[in-house]
Amino acid sequence: MVNSGVLALVCAGALLALPAAADEGRAAGYRWALAQGIDDPYRCAGQSPAFVEGCREAALATCTAACVDAQGSDEASCEASCDP
């Protein structure tokens, strides 16, 4: 789904947005983390800082969505508990 220059992905019932103009490494890291089900930003590693950044963004979004779904907590509290 593309809308206003943002690529939207659905993961764990949450809408995750990836800027369409993001660099290739960051976008690749984001997609990889979603495909692998990575929900812990500490599991993101690689040679490219951009790839790691994208992976961490996706892991944080996935962790936050899972927390909200499982605990019914607000998004800000869940994000704080997932953020490294």
C-alpha cells in the first residue's frame, strides 16, 4: 500500500510505515527484520549501519505492536519497554 510517499506494511495487526525515500540499506534491514520476525533491536547486526538502523526500526515497531496486542498497554509505554 503506497500513500503519500510512505510504504505501509502490516505486521502483528499494526500498520508499520517505511519512508519510500529511505536508502536501500535501511529499507533492506527493515524488510529483513520483518521477514525474520525480529522483535528485539539487539538482534540486529551487520556490516552496514543503514541496514542495522532499518532492522532496529522494524524490530522496535514489531515489539511495540506485540506488546500493545498482548498487554493492552498504550503504545508509548510499550515502545519505551522495547527501545534499547
